[in-house]
Amino acid sequence: MPARDFEDDLLEKCVAVARGERESATSQIEANVFEVAGSILRSKLPITAEKLIAAAESYFVNCPDQRLKVVEVVRKQWIYELSRFRNRLMRLLNERGVSK
């Protein structure tokens, strides 16, 4: 899958969690990306951040050894650049009516 499509897919999954359309991560990649997304949204969208972190935690409860530091998530290119990812996610959330 091309990098742009990969990132778009993860952003859509973050939006689905934020909207309550899904409640958990299904892979190490999703769990780590949800956790990073929750962390970078915490100050602007605390309720959305809590949902993303809870979705990540639902995965890590059974696979605690798969939790990575942010730098590793970026190094593995699951998120290519944090500020770009944050901006794209914020824009998508705004477009989809997520404001908390």
C-alpha cells in the first residue's frame, strides 16, 4: 500500500474511534497510532483523546510488549511527521463534526 494510502487509512480509523464507530485497535500499528493521536490531541480535544487512548489500551492490555515510544512509531513510518499527522487529523475531525 502506498504511504499516502496507509496514512489515510490510519487517519480514517482514528476518526472512526473519535466518532464512536469503533472502540478498539486490532493491531500493533493501530494501537500505537491511536495512542500517539490521543496524546497529540489531548489539549485541544480531550474527549476524543480519551477515546483514542482507550482504544489503544484495549489492545495493549493483551499485548503490553507491543507498545512503542513515539519516536519508534515515527521511525517505523506508521506516522511520517507528527505535525502533519496532527493537522490532517484535526482537519478530518472538524469536517466530520468532532469537536470535543
